[in-house]
Amino acid sequence: MHDSHPAGLLWLSSRNRFLVAVVPTGLPLWQWCLIATARIGAAALVCHMIGRAYGDQALRWFWRFLGMQQEQVSKFEKAFDDAEWFVVPFFVGSNIVWVLSGAARSSWKRLLPLALVGLAARLALLWWLAKQFESQLNSVLRFVDRYQWWFLAGSIVVVVLANVRNLRGR
């Protein structure tokens, strides 16, 4: 899909791997930035609102899904309060950070500038890296295209095993 419908791929997922994969396709920079910003922003808004609505309950669900212990969770929540100014821009695409920001009831007046700075830096870095390593990226994409069904089967097995382990441990 990265060759035939790069914009559609970005609308489906704004993960770094897809953001980078579509750069060599010739998708215009303005369109790439617009879709990435809209997609990452929508995910951030949904996760923030889940955090606001459900607070600690939403955080417990995320931590359980990730297999984190309660001691780690408490440390992470306290660290977020102290380092929000750094965490939000650095991890602008992280759903957990946005749930944390909602649970902490962070104001949008504070979050929006932090998110925009982080998003601009992230997109600039990803575009630049993809351009610098375009030939290597194309080689990797051809390899993945060739063996995509094996990768899909392997990733399904890994995800199922990880979820079984995380849910059994609780």
C-alpha cells in the first residue's frame, strides 16, 4: 500500500514506520505533513479525552495491557507531573502520554504548544532521515514486500503471545 496509496496508508496509521515508508513514494511534503498532523492529533485528542473521562481506571487498563507493575506505574505518573514540558513534545505520538495528560487534567493551553513543537520536530526529523537513507529504505521495503505474509504471520504470533502473557500475569 505504501506504493499504490501512500496517503491512504497514512490515514490508516501514523506510526513512524509508515510515515517513513511513504516518503520515497513522491507524496508531496505538504500533504504528508497535513495527514500526519491530522492523524496524530486525532489519536492524541481521543486518548486525552479517555484519560479525562476515566482517569486512573484508563491508566490501569493501559498499564495492565502493557504488563507494567503497580510500582512502575506510580513512579511513571509522578514523573509525568514533573516532566510534562519535556514528555509531551518528546513522545508526541504516544497514546499513553496522552492518556496520562488527560488523567492529570492538563490544560490544552499548555498541551497544544508542547504538542505542536514536538510534532513539528518529529515530522522534520522523520522526513529528513527518510530522505537521507532513501536507497536503504527502498531496499528494506522491497524485502518486506517480498516476505510480507511471513512477517504478518510472525507478528500475529508475537502479539497473541505477548497479550496472553500480560493478561495471565494480572
